[in-house]
Amino acid sequence: MILCFYQLSRMMIPEKAKKIECDVLVVGAGPAGSSAAFFSELLDEDDKHEVCLIERLDNQKYLNYHEMCGEGVSADLFRDISPIKPSCIIEKIRKVREYWPGDIEIKTTMNGYIIDRPLFLKGIVDQYIKLGGKYIQNSFVDFIEKEGEIKVKLSDGEFVKTKYLIAADGANSLIRKKLGIKGRVKPFIQYVVDKEPEHDTLIFEYDEKWKGDYKWEFPHGETTKVGFPFLKHSDSEEIEGTILAKQTRMVGFGGVENNVHGNILMVGDAACHSNPLTKGGIRPGMVSGKMAAEAIINDNPLEYDKKWKKSDFASPLFLKAFNMLKEMDNHELARHIRPFRKGFNVFSTIKSLLFYRKYLEVYKAYYLSNRVGW
Ligand SMILES: Cc1cc2nc3c(=O)[nH]c(=O)nc-3n(C[C@H](O)[C@H](O)[C@H](O)COP(=O)(O)OP(=O)(O)OC[C@H]3O[C@@H](n4cnc5c(N)ncnc54)[C@H](O)[C@@H]3O)c2cc1C
């Protein structure tokens, strides 16, 4: 039994409070929660489960929140979350350009998209509702778990009784905090700039000042989204062009020890599922949401924890590599990437294995992030 911050007595349901009952309650309609809710309905072929999705933000606030993102995904995402198809596409991505210290420029290819993320997510939530799912606009406040049942308190005093609770409430997850689990979170800042973007290309710039991360420039229609880790120095000096909007949000990365606690399943940034190297979190969030739904359909929540930990998304190599990069100065950043300055091919791989073994774990993480990083 897990007792939260609220004492049992404070959780007594007031006589007049409206009671909602369901089998699966998903908190948060971001990439992870919308996927969890959609697949919980879709895979429930015998219609055994009542699914309920709650989201604290209403229309415009919801759009604003989910717009705070580079909105870049790989085409592989849609293989993982089939039958959800690519939609709301702003731009097709074909190229990646990386700038490293020492004037090293690396050009590679990528099959991906910039999506209109808020509309894409809304589309999934609409499909979920069409399948019979319930959507409630409200905030999760607290919960108590007792004898196989979870009682959730919402901000307006309503209560929801559920068997399973899926925590998809983002990097600052209240559910994760109430479970007493610490998460690895980091703030990022992004500017929408009135500057013609380099279409079909994702640009990354590495430097010691980004402490293992990078500065990005992603195309977004006629504008460019420029972002980097939120540091104390005067960040807007990094921006060329007129700033149209400034956006700041946390990213949860590097995982948690256990994704499942009794009948509570944490997914997406609530479980710190963003990739430690790329900080891409849409795909891991949507994949973990789907895995959690599958495990619940099988009435075996721990199946989700096992499957996630076995997947490449959860490889400990990513965090190891990030921690190594964080410690590198510009000289070392240039040195470690030198074998790949003419691209990633057989020769550069052999060279890196022969002369740069010190960075082997970083190289392995790069290889893996090409498959599951976005
Ligand atoms: C600046 C920036 C740029 C990024 N760019 C990219 C990118 O290009 N590609 C990529 O793959 N990833 C990117 N990411 C990472 C990505 O945005 C996150 O990893 C992703 O949003 C995680 O999805 P999520 O569903 O777990 O959480 P979130 O997207 O944070 O969604 C959580 C939802 O839960 C709701 N919620 C929170 N608390 C409550 C509550 N108490 N009750 C009810 N509802 C609640 C929120 O309102 C929200 O709708 C970026 C992140 C940042 C900060």
C-alpha cells in the first residue's frame, strides 16, 4: 500500500463529490499519455477496460505548451506506433549537419519530420475518444493506493477510482514525486526566430559550454527554432534574427530505477525516458506509452518495466556517453569526433576502433542513437 503526502483522512471522499470510475487512468495528454490512452483503447478488443485521460491544460494553453519543442521526429517513430501515421507534417527532414569544435563539419542523412506537435497529439486524442475513451480536463492532485484500488484526487475536488494509473505528466511529474522518486531533469530554452530556415535539415552545434548537450536549429515553416540548454549566461546573444517567442521547459532523461510501482506505470518524461544524448523524447514517450498499454491489457504491469529495460531506448550507454561528453573541453570534443569528420563509414569505424578506443562507449552510443535517438 502506498500512502501519499495527503493523509488517508484528507482523502475521504466528500458526500457530494462526483465519483468517476475507470480501469485505466492516464494523467497527461502529451506524447506519452496520448499514446498510452490511444493504445489502451485500441488494444482492448473485448472492450473490457474503461479508459480515462485527464489533462490539466485547456485548448490554447495546451497548444502553447506542446509547441515548446523542436518537433523533430524520425520516420521510425511511425513504425513503432503503427497504426498511427505521420500527419500534421510541417517539413520533411532529409539531412543533418553537425558543427564540432576544430572546424569539423559532418553531413549525414536522416529520414524524419518536423511535425505540428500540438495538432498531431490532438489528432491522436480525437481518435482515442472515437474509440470510446473518456477525456477530462482537470488536474491530478494526489492519490492513495489501497487494496488493489487507486483513488485519485483532482483539483476541483472530484475523485477518480481506478485499477491502473499511468503517469504521463511530464518531466516535473507530480506522481513521480509523490512516489518519492527523484528524476534527472534539465531545463532547455528555445527561441522561435524570424529567420528563413535551412529547409529539410537539422543543424546541431557542439561546444564545451553546452556541457554534453548542443545548440540546435530546426526548420519550422518560414521560421527557425533555435534552442540549447538553459545556462546562466546571457543566452539571447546566441540568436541571430528577430525573436518571435521564447520557450523554456524541462526534459527528463536517463531513466528511473523502476517504471512500475504496484499498479502505477510511469511513462515518457515522467519516467525520464528522453534520450540522454539527443534529448529526443517524443519517440521514447510514445513507445513507452504503448508498452504500458500492452502490459495493462495483459493484466501484467511488470511486463512493461521488463520490456522497456530490455529495449535499446533504455540502454545505459546513452547516459555513460553523455556523462563523458559533459566532461570534455573543446579540444577533446574535436579530438574524439575527428575519425568521423568525413562521415560515418567502415573506414572511420576501423580508425576509431584502432586509435580512439578511449571513446568506444561514446561511439557505441552514437551508433545506437542513430537507431533510437529520435
Ligand atoms: C525546448 C525543447 C525542445 C524539444 N525538442 C524535441 C524534439 O525536437 N524532438 C523530440 O523528440 N523531443 C524534443 N523534446 C523533448 C520532448 O518535448 C519531451 O521529451 C516530451 O514532451 C515528453 O513527452 P511526455 O508526454 O512524457 O511529457 P509532456 O510533453 O511534458 O506532457 C505532459 C502532459 O501532462 C500534463 N500534465 C502535467 N501535470 C499534470 C497534472 N497534474 N494533471 C493533469 N495533467 C498534467 C501536461 O499539461 C502535459 O500535457 C524537446 C524538449 C524541449 C524542452
